Amino acid sequence: MTNRLAEKITIITGATSGIGEATARRFIEEGATVVLAGRSEDKGEALARELGERAVYKRTDIMNEDDIAALVDFTVDRFGRLDCLFNNAGAGDRTGVDTFDEAEFARIMRLLIGAPAFGIKHAARVMKETGGGSIINNASIAGHRLNQGGYLYSGAKAAVAHMTRLAGAELGEFNIRINAISPGAVATPIFWGGSQRAQSLSDEENQRKMEKLQANLAKATPLPRSGLADDIAFAAVFLASDEGSFINSHDLVVDGGRIAMFNEKG
């Protein structure tokens, strides 16, 4: 442990699986105190117990602004401040230009754009009072290139990257840094239905799916391996730490070079 995040109070959404869980573990190793936000109470409570006294679980539905506000208030009431928010939670989609309905549109946009927007809103109101902080949004290379995700997912992730730039420009005067991470070719359960789908499968089934996915993704980057959740976690540590104190309104692509390999035909 290097204590790069010593005494930093952090919220991570979607913290009970995939990138969120890996980031929570890495932040704890680096000395942070972490509020694990998610809907899976059993997994959240178990992970908090495993990570120790500097981890606490708060059940949160990020589709609800009141829940997001309550999450921020819970953190400040318990720990006195908020230093970092990682707006990580999300889900994929397989929509095409003409293959979605109004309900699906509303759900995806509320999840992928609304959740980070409200997260920034409520984190900023307390960070302004305590001298600043770091907010990190989970974007995607799907927001940069074609054929990297569904129609609505890709459009939403492009919006997240631009919202990051806008928010960083507006909030910089309060020493609040807003940055994004755009993963690509990172093996997580989102590829086979997300955390809820993964929870319905056995450990052996999930392991087989993960091994197959990593083998396939390893063929899709200049580097000879798949991306891992820890690769995103390390990037988040950097952006949250004092080492990233002059980085603002930036979208950090973490994809092993995949973004450079694809033209508009995929």
C-alpha cells in the first residue's frame, strides 16, 4: 500500500461488481475510505465487511435523484466531507437506430446520462463547501468511434465525455476537477448482461465466460491481452490522487490502443 489516497473520502457507484468493485479494492489499498453504492444489499454488505473498517455500503438506486442526494448526504454526515466521486454504474445496450422504443430510450438515457449528471450536481454542492474534490465519470470508447456499442449507449457515452468537459470548466474555480475514463476492450460482466445477470450464474459459469471474453478481446487490441477491471481502477486512482491535481475536463482513454485500430466500418 502506498497511501496515494490516504484520508480521501470516496463514493463509488456500481461498486459491487466489475470495474466498481476493482476500483473499491484499489482505493482501499491506497488508503481511501470508500462508500460502496449499489442496489445489491447482500453483495454490498459482504464486500464492505471484507474490505474492512474503511468501507461502508449504502444501498442506492442511481435512477433516483433523491437516492443520489441521500448517498452524498450520508457520506458527509458520516465522514465530514466528500473528496472523490466515481460515477461508475451503468449498463450496455444493443439498440440500433430503428430498434428501440420510448421506454428503452428513457431508461438508457436516465441511467447513462442522468446518473452522472445528478452525481456531479450533488457532489459539487458539498465539494464547494469543503475546498474541492475529484469527480470521475465512466465514459467509453463507444463515445469516440463507431461500432463499439449500441446506438443509444454510444450516444450517451459521447454525451458523458462532453458533460465532463463542461462541468470541469464550470466547477474548476472551486477546485473541483471533473474527468472521465473511457474504457475499451475491458473484460467485465457487462458483456453478458451486467452484474444482475452475473449474479444469476454460478462462479464456474462466470469464470468460463470471462476466460472466453478475455481471449477474444486480446485479439482486438495492439497489446496482446484483454483489458482488466484493475486497469480502469489504476486510472481512477491516478485521477483521484494529488498526482492528478492539474488534470481537469479530460477524458482518459484506457483501451490498449483499440481506439486506434478501428475506422468507421469497425
